[in-house]
Amino acid sequence: MRRVFVVGVAMTPFVKIGSREWTYPQMVGEAVRGALTDAGITYDRIQRAAVGYVFQPSAAGQRALYDVGLSGIPIVNVNNNCATGSTALMLAREWVSGGLAEVTLAVGFEQMTKEAMAGPATRPAATTVDAHLAVMAGQYEFSQAPMTTQFFGNAAVEHMKRYGTTPEQLARVAVKNHEHSTRNPLAQFQNAYTLEDVLGDRPVHGPLTRSQCSPMSDGAGAAVLASEEFVREHGLESQAVEILAQELVTDDASAFDTGSLIDVVGAPMTRAGARRALETAGIGIGDVDVIELHDCFSINELITYEALGLCGEGESGALIDSGATTYGGDWVVNPSGGLISKGHPLGATGLAQATELSWQLRGLAGDRQVPGARTALAHNLGLGGACMITVYAAPAA
């Protein structure tokens, strides 16, 4: 298997749905042209492309890229729920790693609507989260809140009962990530929130308030990947961020057998993926400098701290209290503002993580820059379920 490097990245601003007049080919074109410019190549050098999205019809990847160039390359459409973007990245990496291409493109985008997120008016005979719903239905009353909010809100209730986690600790996740986003001009929200602001915001489900939940967003991200030979031939060593490891994990029986909502929303997948990815990369979690993780809700950041090994089980509340996951701490988690504040266009999130971490490892993150960042980890989660862990290393040059 060959070494693979990210040599160009870009993303559009993430914005409130419907707030910008653009088509999805326009948003994709903006991100792709930015990534190609960053890599210093033209579209005709791309040999294969993986395009991820959730809410557009089949073959939207072709339509999205036709305006960039009609070069006839293979274009594969990817849909893996909220882990879609990082799954497209994995596919683009595997083409290079396996010798099928020298340079590839990964794209993720979403143009969301309230109707799409609401789902069908009546529940179909089979859904992608039947097993997940069965666990929740046995323990909790259903509410009018969106289904994902109920899953994570109930997981927060369980975490609080089991470990004594407080509403203030959940809220501090949002306070941290909203503060980080004040340094990110591409984030959907760029305002700081106090602890009182977050706790006093509109209740959504369980202990979660509105500012602890990721919003509906529009946007796109893109990454150009290349082989070591291509990097050397084109003098890209100074910006080539190596993908040291990637692990895609789906639910196993442990997600449902325990009856735990913490397990239902992905803790076992994260734990298994992180263990394998870090082993492949030959490092420990303590060697990682900067992390972009899937904080779709504040509770998921706490759950993910534990599953990644940043702290022991039940210790994530104390970890957020300690300041260990922000600037000056052991890790900087979600310097972009995370999903809560940067925004969460489902198919674009994984590529936005790749973009932020590439900028961090190249020293190009501006006011968000993590000093001396050399190793990074991305965690991208989709219920249904899929969890991708990606480990990156800074350019050697």
C-alpha cells in the first residue's frame, strides 16, 4: 500500500440553509476550484473523484463536477449519513494507496431543507435506525423533537445519571466551541456564548439547549489527494499532509445488546476505530495535538473524549472543566468551532474536518492556529451507523 497525501484543500463558508442564493453545483465548484488552486493543479490532472452528499438524488456528483470540467473520469457518489464526507475521502485515498490513480479528488456537499430533515410523514416499514429506535423505545417516551436530538438528548440523560455529569459540563462544550468559532470566518456562527447564555437558551430535548445542537447548514468542502511520487514530481512536499491511518467502523452487537443510549449513538464504533487507527499510525492519543470531532450535540463531544481515550469512562465532565481540550490544554478539540458552531452540512462535514486539520498542520490556520501542531485526528460519525477515524501528519518539509 502506497503513502497518500492531502495536497490541496478548500471549503465554502458554512451558512444557514436558504440564506445564500446558489445551486449545489455552484457550491461544489467553489470548493473544488479552491482545492485545485491550493494544490497548484488543474482539473484535468484529477483521475478519479468521490463525491459525498445525503439529500440530493443519485448521480448528483456528476452534475456537481460537470461545471468544473467534462474530463470523463470515473465519479463515484457516496452516501454514509453524517460520515459521508470522510467516507468519500477514504475512497479517494484507497484509489491512490492501491495504485489505481496518482491524484484523486474527494468532495462533500449539502444543500439542506427542513423538509428533508423532517423525514417522511409516516414511518416506513424499515428505516436505517430500526435497531437504534428499539433500544430507545424501551426506555424513553418519544417527543416532538427531531429523532437525532432525542437519541443524543437521552444519551445525555444516561450520562448524567451514570456518571454525575452536570448540565454545566454539557454547556461548557458549547461555550468552548462557540468561542473557537469567533476565530473562524467560514463558520456559520461566529459569536461567543457565556455559560449562562447556553444554559438559558431554548430547551430542545433532555438537558440539551439550542446552542448545544448543530444547526442545519449549506456548504461544501474538497480535498485533492496524491501519491508520494506525484508530490515529489510537483514539488508539493511543503504542503503535503500525510494520511497515516483511516478506519471506517460500523455498528456491531455491542451497540444494542447493552441497552445503553451511549452505545447506540456510537461510542463502541468510536472506541474501535480510534484503537485501530492509532495502532496503524504507530502513535497514542497523547501524541495527537489537534482534534476535529463530531460534536453534533454537546454530549457527543463528551462521549467521544472517553471513546478516543482522552480520559477514562465517566471522566469527560471533569476533562471539559479542566480546560484540557482548548488552547493551552493537552489537546485543542474543534478549533474550527465544530459542528455546533461551524455548522453541519451533512455530506460536507468530513471534508471540512480534513480542510481544517490540513490548515492546522501546515500552519495556515491564522488566529485558530494550534502552536506546533504536528499530528491531528478527525472523528466523523453517522447514525445508522458509520464512524470514520482519520490520523494526519504534518508535512515533513
